[in-house]
Amino acid sequence: MDWTLFLKHADFTPAMADACISELQKKAVLYEQTGLMPVLDYSTTVIKSDAIMTPDMATSLGKGVKPLEKVPAEDKDWHPNSNEQVVLRDRVIGLDDALEHCGMGTVLQKPNQKETEMLIKAGSFSEESITILSDQFQWLPCDIKLDSKTGKAKIASYINNLHPNEHADLYSVIERFIEKSLPAWEIIYNWEKDFSVQRLRTDEAGFGDCPCPELCQLDDMNCSCEPWKRPVGEDEEPRDPDDEEQDDDEYEDSERKKLDDAWFFATHAVKLPDADPLAEKHVRIDSSHVKTHGFFNNKSQIQVIVKLANIHLTPDKPSYPGGSWHTEGQLNEHIVSTALFYYNSENITECTLDFRTSANGDELDEELSYEQNDHRSIERTFAVQQYQSIFQNIGSVVTKLGRALFFPNLLQHHVSPFRLADPTKKGHRKILALFLVDPAIEIVSTSNVPPQQKHWWLGTTGLDGGQGVLPAELGELVADEVEWPMGLAEAKEVRLKVMRERTWLKEEEEERLENATWNFCEH
């Protein structure tokens, strides 16, 4: 199809149309053979699948989670976190004997300031110190044993806040979800090295031949094509040849400037790179690259943080305003990838997960060839603006029921707003989130930290009044005097501290990134 017949200076060329069709055909074959579809892919990727989470998996997860949902709202805390890290030195806490170690261990020393902060570039000639990890808290992953020959996953230490005996069936269900995540995680982990693509390449920015040299006065010295060379309409004030109105503050937001820019972009085409119509290097991955075992160079153990996230809407609270832009965790957790399973939803409107990242402004300025002061061609070529944010929106993926999403922790993501489809009825959305810790970096996990929940410990001692060695009243008195493990009230205090610290760190990071702007230096 000749797109240029429909749009003058068309940005979407026939070669691009052919390349898109070729790429989609290759990805369709990949999805048919593996159930995995890379999207929003370039130097990194997002992978979606509507095939790997089977209906029986979703049903089993729903049944396993039901007892947790019956817990009173004030007692729920499904977010995996820990207070000071209580470690059993030289000992490994297994899944079967986790409860025996409640209340044991020694407290790790806090990292010093040099370990929690680093210097980064702040402007052209200065640096600033930023906090990169917490000296107070860390989310606790569980250890996962991997069979390098079969690809099977086995949870080897307890999931924080999920009782290993009372919810034993749920452990086996979560293992299946972890197994299903491994192929996509493996691809994302190796994407930049093995599968990254760049569909369009250019080392210059500039405009083509001027279509109206008489208006732009190109025969004069030091003259160039500019928006304010537009001939004004009969209903407009004539331009004063002695007044350079484009330098006035009022011009920037004026209707005149809008008309000038519209004329300029309609008449002056930039020199844009075109695509390879065969898209031969646009899809570097095929089904042979999708592993079924031997993940992460035959790693025998990985670490995963488990989280359950539910959003409930009611006729009184019929809408969800959307989430904040963020990545997962701090450097403490070394999270490299996320898996999200949308296993249950009812009576909600369509919702998306949106992705963005910060671009490298310095690299663009250093490697791009362009004429002195020609910022417009750069803005037009790369869809960026001088002195505006270096954040670039990558795209969105619909988060429909039955879908699994996998993405690297390099990308910020954001849940779009949604509301009740039928405002007279209740609605909800339920997600299982799995965070993969960098397989190359082992962190403190539930193999090292004994359970911190006092009610778990009470159940093993008989002080809970169940099979009591003491009457229930005396058991409660003894339990109240025990400082560790922590009780519910203390756990809630810790949760608030975690949330405050993480919110502060994220806001500091967000402010720093939001203040970073494009600056096309003169050269």
C-alpha cells in the first residue's frame, strides 16, 4: 500500500507497513509454538500470554487464596516485607522445619552510609548523593529449587506471611505459576544481549530540500527555514519586518505560533530513516530460544518474592484512580523481572498496564549530527522536545482476565484507572505477582530469617490456647511478655514504617527523573 498517497510527508511509509506485517507474521508463529508474545520490544521487552495460565490453574489459585480473604480486613498484610533482618548464621531454614525456628537468630548490623548511597551526575559539572538502598527494611524472598533437567520448581523455604502448614496446598499452586514464569523470565533476563532490536537507525537529524525557498529567503546570508516565514492570512495582523516577534514572550503561547508551526510541519519534511520491509532483524527470537529447562545457565536455585494484590470496588467506591509510576522494590531486593497473573476479575471496565522509561539525553547529543540551532528536526525525528522531560512512553498492554504479563524491572509501570462496569454491583480484580531476584545475586531470604509472626510461634508452643500446656488465659499473659516474634500491633507499625520509607525513596527518585530534561547543546 502506498501510504504517501494518503498523507503528505507521511511518517508511515510503504516499507514500514511491509515490515510490520512481516514482524507480526513471525511473532504469530512464535506465539503458536510457545504461547509467549514479545511486545513493546526494543533493547528490552514486555511479554504477554493468554495461553500459559490454564483455567484450572486460575481456579486452584482462587480456592487456595480464599482462606486468606476471610481474614478480617484489619489483619490483612499480604505485602512481603521484613523488619530488621534476623539471621540464623550458618543454618538454613527449610520449609518443613520453618516453624521450629521462630524467635531464634541474631540481628544483622545495619549497612553504613557509604553502602546505602552513591554519587550520580547532576548537570554538566556537578554530582549529588542519592539513597539507593534501605538500611532498615528488605522484602523477603523464598528460595526456589530448580531441576535443571525437567524445569520443575520447588519452594524450598517458607513464603513470608503464608503459613507453610495451614496453606500447604497453596504452596504447590504457586510452584506451578513459578514454573510457568521461568521461560519468559529467562528471555527477559537475556534480551538485551541476545534479542534486542532497533527497527530504525539514523545518525543525523535535518530537513530535506525546502519547498518554498522564496518564502524562507534562502538566497540571503544566514537565513534558514523557520515557522515565522509563513505568509499571514488576510484576517491576521501583518508581521512587522523590524520586529522579531518570535523572540517575544507572548509569542510562545500565541495563536500565531500555533499557525506558524502547523504551516511549517505541513510544508517542511524531515529526513526520516526508513525500515527494512522484510524486517529480517526485527524479530531475533524464535521458538528454539524458549527454554523448558536449564534456566539461568542451569541454576539450581533462584529467589522469588510473592505478592497477592486485590482491588475491590463497590457502588459507594465505584472507581480506581490508577496507580503511580514505579519500579519494584529497592536495590536491597535486586528485582530484575516481574510476573503478573490476572486470575480473577468481575464487573470492571478495561484496564491497561502502561510502561515508560527515561532516555539517555547525553548519548543523543553526543552521537547525533545536526545543524547548529536546528532543534526542530531533532524534535520531529525523535518525538522529543527541548527542555522537556526525558521520560518516553513505551506503550500499554490490556490486563484482561486470564492474561499473564512479564516485564523487566528497568521499566516504570503504571496501572490505568478503571471502574465498575455495572455501577449498581460490586466488582474486583485479583492478581498474583511474582518478583524474580537477580539469579546472579543471592540475598537474605526466608532460608536465613525465621518466621516473624508471633501467632505462628504460639501455635508451635501450645501457648495459643489450642492444645495448651497452659490455660488459655495464662498462655496469653506469657505471649504478651515475649518481645519476639512480633505481634500484630507491632507488625502494623513496621508496615507503616516500610510504606513511609519506600514512598519517600520513590518520590525522591521520581522528582530527580522528572527534573531531567532534553538539552540539545550547540556544537
